[in-house]
Amino acid sequence: MRKKIIVVGGGLGGLSAAIRLASDGHEVTVLEKNERAGGKLNIRSGAGFQFDTGPSILTMPWVLEQLFESAGRNVHDYMKLVRIEPQWRTFFEDGTTIDVAGDLPVMLEQLRAVSSEDARQFLAYLSECQSMYEISCKSVYKRSLSGLGELRSHHKLKELLAMDPLRSMNQMSAKHFKSKHLRQLFDFFIMYIGSSPYAAPAVLSQLIYVQLGLGIYYVQGGMYQIALGMLKLLQQLGVEVLTGQEVAAVVHDGGRATGVQLADGTVLSADIVVSNLEAIPAYQTILSAHPQAQPAAARLDKFKPTVSGLVLLLGVNKVYDQLQHHNFFFSEDPEQEFQDVFVKGIPTKDPTIYIGVSSKSDPTQAPAGKENLFILTHVPPLKPGESWEGYKESYRELVLDKLERMGLEGLRQGIEFEYSFIPDDLQRLYGSNGGSIYGVVTDRKLNGGFKIPSRSSLLSNLYFVGGSTHPGGGVPMVTLSGQLTADLIQEDLSNGLSQIG
């Protein structure tokens, strides 16, 4: 049952799928249009500073462990995972600072400093979040689910009710905490998948347990070591990963894909095609010649893109002692912030700003006495035909103004190296819908919190992986999507559903 499989796109979802499919005995080739594989997980350097240009936080390391184990390898032989404590340092406009810690006594001490009453509620809240995670481990993290019907088939009614389907994530935090700061803090965990706590289902509160209970990690030498570790394993498995190879079209015959055509006209045949390009952009580009591509994309309209971002990579000639490895400078009015970005679709005037300083944990990332600041501000995804170029300079100034006002004195004067990404860049480089960072938005009313099914509705042997598919965005979820889609392919081959061969 060995099949010839082409993976279009070398992001983490594509690389993960390639590892699993090669381990299952298939002949796999990965085609990546950019100069490096890794997708949004990538690197940039200059003036002695090193930057990860995408994900900076790793959660759920068991996903990587499971992936490498499926190939008979130990992930810790390929990369060094370092646990980060405190996990986040958070700054509020009124001067309040809260350190988020996986060490529960330390965390409780931080919470008591804000509200002793809320601190007493915390363990009950965390326990509820843990229950939601453990329920999800029975289905969400085990199978590629296409919707509510499949989810229901894996759970008893009691478990489904424990997911708190009638509440939003914000309503769950409000049930436990009175402090505005604590509600804002815990609600913001949803930004791991680029959604709104006012629209995301309460079951996503499990992200609090994922972080506090399982820990967050950095990979020594930079997060891009994850991609390098996967590429090394793929080489050992005999998988070709070809960079600078843009796929122009999926070639098809009737209801089946027969291969792909490259931008230079070369046609490569395949029994199965796996697209790491998101489904909607795929239907609009590499599948656009199919007569049903436009209707297929239209049927996915409820799967709106998540937020995009303005990314500033700043190498500065000073050390900010008040910063930790991960830092958040919160907005004054979170409800207004999320209303602007998710409902009105406009850049908010007071954004929450994330700063990652990997040199705090890894001195190789910046020259001595200097720091590498990865600054991310979430902004709305691009509408069709829209560009973010007009906002770029003014929003950069707004972000730097806020950071200097909230304590990063002399930030502008200290910049020795600068590079930026805007939604246009994310869309151009990675083909993401509207420059989306995390794939598909999780909205309980819009799509029930589900993602685009991994099986294509257009071609019987075409599959999708990545943040737009189950289980969603973020390093562990995207990596898991590749594994779960590989499982789905094996299941379909066993059942003869893909009509391959």
C-alpha cells in the first residue's frame, strides 16, 4: 500500500505530515516555495542579533515527542527544550504587574497581591480548565474531527456538558474572577490561537491548564530548531524537501488529484496530495482551474481568518531589567480592543503588545549588554484587495509610544537593528488567508469552534493540514494536524475511501 505523496508547503503541518507518512512507509516529497522550510516558524538575523520571526512559545511538548516517537526517534536527541519560568510577565496601564508562573504557590502569591478573594477561586478555575483539557485528549487531540457529529461520537453526554457549550471563554473567567486584571489576563490566553474570548467557546479555557499545568518551553538556539530537527529526521527517513519550488496548480483528473504543476511548468505525479496551504487560498489559487473550486471556497465562508499582526524585530543596545523572556503590555479596555479587531475589523488604538526577549534565556541570541526584542501586535486580517502598507508607519509609532510610556525608556534611541512584517508579508510569504497568523478563527456562533475538515470536498485524494484545519493554530496544534491527517489518510487507504491505486 506504499503511495507516492506530495506535500505542498513545508510549514510545521506539512513537515509533521511528511514525517508520519514516511514512517508509515510512503514515498514522500515536500515542495516549499520559499528559501527555507518552517512556514511562519522562521528566522532573521542582523547586527549580531538573532530572531525567531514567528512562534516564540512552545506548549504541549508531548506533541513533538509523539511525532518523533512515531518514527522511532527521541525528540530530545534533535533539540533541547528549556522550561521557562516565570512564564509571562504582564504589565497594566495602572502600574500593576503580574507574573504568570507554573509554580502554583508562586502563582497564588501573585494573584493574592491583586485580589485575595479571586485567589481563593483560582484552584477551582484551574481544575475546571484541566477537566476540559482531559476531555479533549479523548477526541480533539486524537482524531481529525470534521464537526460536531464526530465530536459527539467520542463522548458521553456528561463530558459534552462539562465542556460548558453555552458559555464563552470570557463568561467562564467572569464566573470565577471579579478583578478586571485577572479576567483580562486569563482571557488573553485565547490569543494562542488568534481568536476572541467573547466569541470562543468556554472549552478553550483549557489553554490556561495547558500553560500552567504542562508548562511553556523555549528551544535552545531559537525556536527554528524545531524545524531543523524535523528536517533532519525527514532526511534520515529519505524524504526530499525541495525549497524554491512553487506549486502553481494541483493537477486533477475528474474527482482525483494526479499530481502538481510547478511554476516552471514541471509536472510531478502523485497518488495523494497534502496541502499545507490553507484550504480557502488553495481553492482560490492552486485549485482555481477546477470548475467547482469557487463554490467549494464559498462553502467555507464561515471559517473566517484569525488575526494577523504587525511584527517588529528590534535589536537594542541596552538591557531592560523589568522584562522577562515573555511579556505582555495590556490594553486599558480589552472589550473595546477585541470589538475593534474582531467585529469592526479595524486596528485598535490601544492594542495589547507582546514582547519576546529570547536573549533573556539564551545569550547566543544577542550581543553582550544588548537584547533582541520580538514585538507582536495583533491586527485584523486583510480584506480582499486590501493592503496594510498605509498603516505600517503610524502603527509602528503607536506601538513604540505605548512601550516607552509603560516603562521602556529610550527604546527608539536604542535601536541598532530593525526589521518588520505586516499582514501583506504574511499573506505573500505563506499564502495565509488575509495574512492570518493562526489559521481559522474559533467562534462558537460562526463555526461552533470547529476548523475546516482535512479531507477536501473537491478531490478524493487531496488533504489539508495546518492552522486552518483541525485542531487549529499554534505550534503544537499545527504539528498535531499533520499527524492526525496522516492517520486519516491511513484510515482512508485501509477503507478504500480515497479510491487510490
